Amino acid sequence: MPDYRALLANCPMIGEEFTVVGADRVRNLTRVLVNGFNIELLEKPEIIANNLGAFKGKTLHTTDLIVRNVAETQFNDIEMLASEIAELLSFATSSPVWKFGYDFGGKGINNQVIGQIAHFSPAIDTVRGDAIRSFIEKTWVKYHNLRTRRKVNLAFYYYVFSQQNGQPMELLLIASFVLLESLKHNFALDSGYPFIRGFFRLKGAMVTKPG
């Protein structure tokens, strides 16, 4: 069965394990176990060879996400899983990580890369592959369950934008306020609080008696 490889952009991180690249040993591999799949996050050697901050503001293919021996029937599940891991990595690194393409069994797609690497104040220590692995393995199930219901992926987008350097402070504050409102709004909807006349009301409230 063929291997699946997703192409990730803007993910500045150091791995947990070493691989051999030419005559050098490079710590660029992190293995995670998610939803029964063994996943390899393989950072480009040139990213590891430099200070991560040196790539700030650039748009680069930084990481390959690899799953070995994937059946055709598993392809859609793996594609969704790769996208969700990219979103978790975006939060972890506070950088806009995007899955912009894939290779699988002789077919693939390669889209335009968007966003720029950020490396100012990552939420998870990006020089510790074990911390990245632990974060992904411990949060994926909850994230997968809440992603659509509470639009957590959108909240991650707002969070990452609010952490960007080089933007006017007013714009970053707006992004932070929108993030908080998004979290509050989608939590209330998912929890069953009725939205009546522009406000969330206590459970059981009706249009005729909003409370």
C-alpha cells in the first residue's frame, strides 16, 4: 500500500528524533499516534539547520506529514486528519500552518502556499518535539469533536493572527476581541442557549417570553 504525504507550510519546529541527512544527524522527526494512525512529522533539514526565528516573515514548505501504508479506503480519513493536525500545529507554533498539498499513490495536488512563518511567542515550546507530540496526542480527540460544533478551527485562525508581529496594535486587539466573541458565541449555541432579539437568553426562554 502507498504512503500518504501531506505538505505543510509555515511550521517552524524542532523534532524529537534524529534522522541521517547526508553525513549529518538532524533532529527533525516527531512521531505521533492519532486515531490509530502512526504519523511522522518530518521537518525540512534546512529549517533545523538555522535559527527558527531566521525564517520569520517568509512563506516556506517546512514540514512533511507522512502516514505509511495507507489503503485507498482510508484516504479521506487521512486527508481530514492531516488538516486537523495542521490546525493544531498552527495553534502550537502560533504560526499560520497550512496543508497546501499531498502525494498519494502517484496522484496529488499542490496548491499555492499562503501565510508567513511567525516565531515570536509560540503556545508550545517548538524546540521540544516531545512537547509538540504530547500536545497533539492529548488534544486531538477533543478538537476533532468540537471543531465543527464550536468552530474551533476559526478560533485558532483568529488566535494566530492576533499573535502576528508587524501589524498595528489596533488590528491585533480587534482580532483578540473577535476571538473571544467567537468562542463565547459558539459555546452558547452548542450548549443550547437560545439567541433571541440579539442576545443569548437563559435556557427555556422563548421569543414571546425571552426573560
